[in-house]
Amino acid sequence: MSNETTTADGGVRKKGKLGQRIAYACGNLGQSAFYNAMSTYFIVYVTGCLFSGVDKALAAKLIGVITSLVVIIRIAEIFIDPLLGNLIDNTNTKWGRFRPWQFFGGLISAVLLAVIFSGMFGLVNVNTTLFIVLFVITFVVLDVFYSLRDISYWGMIPALSSDSHERSTYTALGSFTGSIGYNGITVVVIPIVTYFSWVFTGKYVESQSGWTCFGIIVGLLGLLTAWTVAFGTKENESALRSKAQKNGNPIEAFKAIFQNDQLLWVALSYLLYAIANVATTGVLIFLFKFILDNQAAYSLTGVIALVAGLVMAPLYPILNKRIPRRYLYIGGMISMIAGYVMLGIFSDNIIMVFVALVLFYVPGTLIQMTAILSLTDSIEYGQLKNGKRNEAVTLSVRP
């Protein structure tokens, strides 16, 4: 029996193999855990532990420098990520366009994550000036290589299949494991940090050694899962991909984005969602610590989000057969708004806070998968409209 089918565009694709699907799904397990460690718990580490051995006045200034750096980099990524996408789109190797960046991006970002969670190997307590200089350089390089990994991961979906249903399968699998990785970190971060702090200091408190071990564990997870994608997947050529023109220079990468109106509308919507999501998850630990005075209960936040992702990711393809993406997206937004209203009114009631978090986390998978699939579909739209196929550039809008 043939293991090939003809696609709608006249190309030939291999039927999705279980091994490749599993390999691809594993990638976002470590990638999402990595992202949560960088976007949420790195700031917790900086503000609560990194400068514990430094004069308080100086520590406050250094915290200001680092947190400002993170904000500046996030803003700069609006302009940097399309350039990185263009670099990926113009990569030509025997491994394809995307897999090399899974290999190198996973390796370099993993090593550097462990370095920054170590306080640059304790340099922060030796020479603060040298520390801040080296830290800025290290963090920028880390962010660039993580972005290369992230963009190449989602950007490779069209290279794995030109069939819409198969793409939705890869997206669902990535979102499913991503929910485990992202929310799993929320569940285990405090136990990991306090356990290794006890191992090295004899006290169940947050310490530098605890956070260093946390960074090493997340880095190793990120490395192994990135390499699973690099060695476990294979990029295929379809008629549309083979007929695509060269992707051009960086200026043309920005043109590809701004001339694709479908992409821009999806990007704007996802931008607003992403800001709200990161801002909310970033301060939840402080809500439990200072408002509810129950930091131990914070791990339940990760459990709620984890269960919501495990339930909703497999349901998405089923729901999408009966409900258009637009209504899944709108329904998810309404649920999140209801969660915010409850958090605002009942922020000092732990039961109501958990109810609000259910309303907040349950639709997250629906929103993310709808946005990713819409971005993926806009690749063909942009190619038909502008004559160029920009896979990684288009998906660079997501992060």
C-alpha cells in the first residue's frame, strides 16, 4: 500500500507518521517550560534572590536595570523576530530550513539559561559592574537563540504537511505538550527551588543554589526536547513550497508582513491576548504571597492550567469541526474577561480566585491554537497575494 496521498495543491505528501508527531509534540514540552522560566520565574528570581548578598540600595538599582532590559528586549523583538524569521527562511541545508535551528537554538539557549540562573557563576557577589555587562550580553544572546528555536518550531508546520487537517494535528499536539510544559513549571518551581536549597543550605528557603538547579533542570529539558525535533522530524517539499521564490532580504521580510492584511489582523489580536496572559501569570505568585497570604497554594494555579490544557487541546479539533474558529476565539475571550472581573472583585477570596482562574485558563488553548492555525494559513494567503512564501517570517509574528 502506498504511504503517499495527493494534496489539494497537486503536491505529494506522506501520511503523518506517529513517530514524527510524537517528536514534534515533545519539542513544545521543553520549549514552553523554557519560556515560562524566562518570562515569569526569572523575574521572581531576580527580585527575590539574585541580589540578596548585595547592598540594598545597589540591589534596587541592579534590579531596575535588569527588569528594564527585559522590557526593552521584548519591545525590540517586534523588529528582531522578523529578521530571525528571514534568516530561517533563507537557510538551506541537508536538514532543511528549520531543524538546524532546533539543534543550535536548543543547545545555546539551554546553556545560557543555566548561566543566568547561576548569577553568572556567582559573579554578582564579586564584581557587580562586570556582572551587569556580561549579563546584558548573555541575556541578549540567550533571547536571540531561544527566538530562533521558537520561530523555527512553529514555522516548520507548513514544511511538515500542506494538508490543513494534518497541520491542525501538529498544532494540537504542540499546544497539548506546551500546556504540560508551561503549567508544569508553575507546579514544580517552588518544590524544586526549596528542595535543592535544603540540599545545599539545610534550609527550606529560596536560595541561589536552588534557583541554579532550577535553571539547569529547565535548560536540560529544553535541550533534549529541541533535539528530539531536530532528529525526529523531516521536512517535506510540496508544490507550493517548491515553486516559491527566494525569500529575499530583511527589508522584504517586513514587506511580507505588512502586505499580508490577514496576518496583521491575527497578529494584533494575538498581541493583545499575549500581553494580558503574560502580565497575569507574571503577578499571580505575588497575589498568593501578599494578598491571599498562602504561597503554598500557588502550585494549584499550575494544576488548574495544566488540567485545562490537557482537556482542551485534544477537544479543539473536535470542536473546530462543528464550531468556526471565529466563535471559538470570541468565546474564549468572553470567558477570560469574566475571569478578570472575578479576580478584580474577589481577589482576597481564595475559592473565588480559583474559579476565576478556571475561566481564565480553560479558553487559553482555544485562543492559542486558533491564532497559530490562522497564522499558518496566512502563509499561503501571503504567497498567493505577493508571490513569495515566507514561512518562518510569518510565524515570527506569534512570539
